[in-house]
Amino acid sequence: MPRNRNHVRTACLAAAAVFTTVCAAPGPAAARDLPDTYVVSRQPGVLPEGITIAPGGTMYVSSDGTGALYRGHIGDPALTTFPARGLEDRPSSLGVHTDRAGRVLSVGGATLTVHDGHGRLLATRTARSGPLGAPHLNDLVVTKDAVYVTDWANPVIHRAQLKGGIVGPLEPWVDIRSALPQFPAQYWLLNGIVANEDGTALLVASNGTEAVWRIGTADKEIDQLSLDEPSFGPDGMVLHGHTRYSVLNYGAPHGVYIAELDDDLRTGKVTHRITGERFDLPTTLARHGCRLYVVNSQLDQPPGRPPYTVSAIDDPTCDTP
């Protein structure tokens, strides 16, 4: 999440009621021999933001403070700088994900970049300015045929087609204002984005509207996800089957909130809230095996204080990896 969004978010959420905190019990299949804390960097000003974990356990974390990417493994508590070429002019990197080919896709500023596992730059795609001006790309999700990207500065979701492994141009795909026309355009503040397994539906977090929006990728139909209780707009999210994991920070106790959704991803019930002092303004998370890996951004007090970390917790919904 961009550093300069703190005051806007606080204003949007100041009048909201606060959730009751319920700490969830650890999942039974948690890996007890893995670290509980991972050090992204001990250098000042890194401010970690995004995270992804490849199937083999390789972890990538992005830096809002410097634009760098960091790499490690879930079996090692220390990450090192990932030698991603071509990021020298991008002062901030936010969302980061890997695809089925092991490529590393990340966004920041106006650009989507694609790197191979050695850090070689394979592609750069630049988003167009939106209705409010220059883009500030926030998060992304990779499906079998496209990359979808949220824009913090504009109420727009961008899309790049994937065909034969080639990432096409990054183009405006949906202006989400049609879902709530009366809401001020500058306060949509689009955050996390996830997709179901077949890529037919997206869930998009809007911090400004304090909601999550479902978008059909075929018809672009937009509906609000309906939960069983009031919900704040989350930051980063993970969707595993019908289980949605989300990180909340401003306006609610910091932590991970888990909901079970229906088959169509239109309604759901909050089942777990994992909060407490273990988190330091978490921004997003990744899931691997029966564990959740939560980024401690320190973005509420930039440049924060090293070390910058990721906290690993048991997935309370997990029966098997």
C-alpha cells in the first residue's frame, strides 16, 4: 500500500465501528519446524508491502520504500535482495506474484514488470492515466489468460492479456465507479485483488468504500460481496477455494480476517479473526501449506525501524497442506 494513503484511509474509516477481536486457535497441521518470523531486510527505509510464495516455497517480498524485491525460502528466516533488473527508476514496488512458469510479476507506480527466476527483465508494461490522472498500481492477480491490476489512484482495474506466455499491453478494463456512482471517485482506493481458480470471477478490495467487490470476467458485472457482519475494506487478500483470507489494518484491529464464501463468491461468513501485537501494520499475506505469511509494513510510521519482517502463523482452517 502506498505510503501517502495513510491520512486518506484514516479519514475514510474514522466513523466506523470496531470489530470485536477473537483470536483463532492454531491449525492442527501447522509446520512446527519452520521459522515464525522472517527478516526481509535490516537496511533502513525498506517498508515491505507485498508477498508471494511459489509452490516450492520460494518467497518474494516487495518494498514500498525502495522499489526493490527480496527473495528467500520458507525454511530460512532471512531474505536477500532479489537481483531484479530494470527497477532502478521505480521507487516503490507493491503487489508481487509468481505465475505457473515461475516468473515474478510485480507492480509499482505506472508499471507492471515480469522477471525470470534469475532477475532478468522479460517485460515491462505501462498503464495509461485514468480519469483522475497518473496511475498508482497497487496489486495484481494472474489467471490462466490475463493479469488484472488494481489502481490506488484511479477507480480502474487494468488488464493485460496472457497468450502463449506473452504478456500483452496493460489496458484499462473496468471503471468500477458504475457499482456505486454516488461515491467520490478519488476515494475508491483500490487495494487487493484475487481470482477464483478458473478465472471467471475477481474479488477487489476497496478501502475507500469499505467493501469488497465481485467482478465477473466475462460480463464485467460488479456486485458487492455480502458478509454476515459489517466489514471494513481490507488491504491484501488470498483466495483458496472458497476461503478468503484478508488483512485489515486501519479502522479495525490489525490482523487476518478469514471468511467462508459461497460457490459464486457473492456471500460469506466471517469465521476467524487473528489479531494482536504480533503484527505491525500488516498490509497483505500469502498462504503456503497450512501457514499464513503476513507482511509487517511499518507504513504507519515511515521509514519504520529495521528489521522489517514477515510473521508466519498457523492457518486455523487447515486440515491438510
